[in-house]
Amino acid sequence: MTLIFLLFATLLTNINCENNTILAPSLFLNHGGGPYPVLGEEFNKEIRDSLKNVSSFVDLKRLNAVIVVTAHREEDVVTISSGDHHDMLYDYYNFPPISYTFKHNAPGDPVLAGRIHEAFKKVGIPSKLDSVRGWDHGVFIPMMLVDPDANIPIVQVSILKNQDAAQHFEIGKVLYQFRKEGVAVFGSGMSYHNMGEFKKAESDDNRLIVNDKFDEFLNEVCTGDADEMKDRLTTWMEVPGGLESHPLGEADHLMPLIVNAGAGGAHPGTNIFKSVFIYKFRLSGFIWDKE
């Protein structure tokens, strides 16, 4: 009788766990300039508010973990953080001293990291585990605002140095399966990122938006037909304003968005963030939250 009771209790627990598991979203976040969103710098306030607002459309308490695909780690092969805990990597320079004390003490998830590694291996995408390197600011800055209590386990996933859009879309397709287990895929980058133009913008009296056409392209593709998404995103360099928005060889901040699109599944995404950064640059954020 005791054995039957235990078997029944285990079965009931498994059913309840399955019922409580949500389909987690694939979500592209604009992470702003260095630590500025956390510091509350003027041009980053809307980005800060958007990150704080993630909890209004994602049930963070029901997430089992977050995979953060960061623009600030480029590797020859997909590299996955696999430690129980990771220190902060302050990969920004000449900011206020307090910004080098920021912490996000969320746990890692070595088991999930290993499963992600195996999932890439099954489809022939080279990957490796790294239990040592710290989380860069593409991880800890947005997550300090998204999850200030640091309760959600994080696995950091790098982008590739080759910045090949098709390969990044395929990376996203592999990560899609983990959404069914309540693991969100957060892409951390910026939909416009041209450092040369950023540096000139604050002193430029010309306040005309410079990337309207490319922003329209991203919105049309990311919220459009999922079957066409990969083919269209791989043409981003040919789109008017594409290489002005992400100069050749410097498209690291676009790659997480393409991973998110790949992890989006068979449904179009939804725009959840629109802003103008430093007077001249349109930014957009997207969520894919359907199976």
C-alpha cells in the first residue's frame, strides 16, 4: 500500500509540475549604454523603465531560468556559462566608481547549461561550457533591472564572432525547445548600435531620426510571417540603413535579436518597446510568447 501511495504521489507531483510549467517567452531587450540604465542616466531612462517593466508582461515568478544571449561575448563557438555562480565582468570603461560595485547574485544552472550544450551537439552546432568567466554587462545590467531580487537562475550564451545571421537564427531554433520548460530566452543587445554616431549625437543640433527605414524593416519582419523571418533577416545588410545601423563587423548588438527570432517558433513576434535614443536613433524591442 505504501509503495502504491508513493507512486501515486510522484505521478501527481509530475502532473502538477507539467501543469505549472509555462511557455516562456523569447524576448529581445535593448540594454542601453554600459551601466547607464542602472545609473539612471538621462538618455537611458526609457530603456531603464522598459527593463523594469518586463515583469508586467512576463510572469517572472513562474520562470525556471533565463538564457541570456549577450552581445558582449563573441566567441568562435557558442559558449555557455556553466558555473553554480558567476562573478561580474565589468567590461566597460571610464564610468562612475559605483558602477564597478554592481552585483547580480542570481545563481547559475550547470544542469541546464549542460543540456543546452548537448542540444547544440545534436544538430551539429559547435559549443563549449565555461564555468569560470564572469557575466558581462550585457547580462548583469539588464537583469539587475528585470529581476532585482536575483531569484531567477541565469545561463549566459555567447554570440559568434562571425556575426553570420543565418547561423544565429539556427542557434535560436535550438534554444526554442527550452521555452517549453519555462526557460525564457532573453536577447541582450540594441536594435541600433553605431558607436561613432552615438558619440556625435549629443552635440549634434540635427535631431532627425537616422534609422527609420531599418527600424521599419525590423518591425515588419519580426512581427510578420514566421516562415519568411529567417530569409528576410539574413538580408539585413542589403536593407536601406542596415549597415549604417550596424556597421560591417560591428553587428554584435543585432545578433541577439536574430537569435530571439529563431527561438520565436512558428508565430510572429510583437513589438513591446519603441523609443528614440539620444534624439536620433529609433530602438525597438520584441517578444515571441506563443508556442
